[in-house]
Amino acid sequence: MKLPRVARLVCLSVVLAANLLLAACHQDEPPPWQLTNISGHMPDLSFKLTDDQGKTATAADYRGKVVLLYFGYTHCPDVCPLTLAHLHVLMQRLGKLSDGVRILFISVDPTRDTPAVLHDYVTAFDPHTVGLTGSPSDIEALSKRYRAAFTREPGKSDGSYDVSHSSGIYIFDGNGKARLLATPADPQDKMEHDLHLLLSTGERT
């Protein structure tokens, strides 16, 4: 029996809608990140610097860890200590999962930030933090790699000086792939949520 033209159109519409719905169900959903997703927009973790123990450190040393990379300096009057305190609270909230995280604090003031100075500074905040320093050219090249910025300000009458710097926190997965960008202003809940995904699921690798 031949269906009327209207009935055929209705049937065709139903089939088409069903096919579109099925196709939509099979599409990959993006990870439910709450921070800024930089996957594919930033280079992999790569560096060769000196750690706060005076030893050569490379990105390979942190393979298998989720890395939070931050550029700062020990004489920073406000942003750096606040950021490190913020990250310390985050490590506490993660509990046992924090063992899979390393915070890399890269000095943008290598003249004053010797390994010993860095060690005393970062260990005062959190045991998961490692201070890194290097030659001025090494630090500059690394900052450009991740589009971070810093500028030494004019010296003061007492010989001291400040270094203006960006405050992004770059988050890399266990394979050294850039995944997320955070700021010190991001709520703890958002950072904890996304780190849980990286540490507890396949998103880690």
C-alpha cells in the first residue's frame, strides 16, 4: 500500500531526526574542564634548569606527575606568596592525590634567587614545590616558550628592585602535555575539580 505524500514526508522527517540524534550521541564530548583549556595551544613541558638542591633538572624528571608551572621570584611582595599559599591549600584539599602533583616555581630573578635561597623559600610553603633557576637567557627563553612575561623594574635607593611578571599557572598532564591555564584568582573548587580529572581518570595521560 502506497503511503500518501504527507505521510511519507512525516516518516522521512522522523528517520532523519533519529539519525541526527544518533550521530550527536556518538560525538565525543569535550572534557568538562572548569579552567581554561589550552590543549594543543601550548608546547609540551620542556626545560633544562637547576633545581633548589643545586642539581640539573629537566622536564623528564617530572614525567608521570601533573605539573603546575609558575614564574615568580622570592622577593615578590605579594602575588607570589599569595599564589604559593593558594596552591598549598589546593594540595591539602587533594589529600593523597597531591602525591601525583609537582609545583615548579621558576625564578624570573636568577641573580638573587640562588638554589639555596629558592629552597628556603619554596619549602616554607609546600613540600610538593620545587624551585628552579638558570641563566638569564635560559629563563627568558622558557618564559617566551609559554608566553609568560617579566620585566625588571628600576632599582630603588637601597639597591633593591622589583620584577613585574605575569601570574599564569600552567598545568601539564603526566605526559608533559599542556592542558590547562589557571590564575591565582581562580576559585579552589575549579582547580580541585580539574586536577581531580587529570589525576583520577584517563585525562591524566
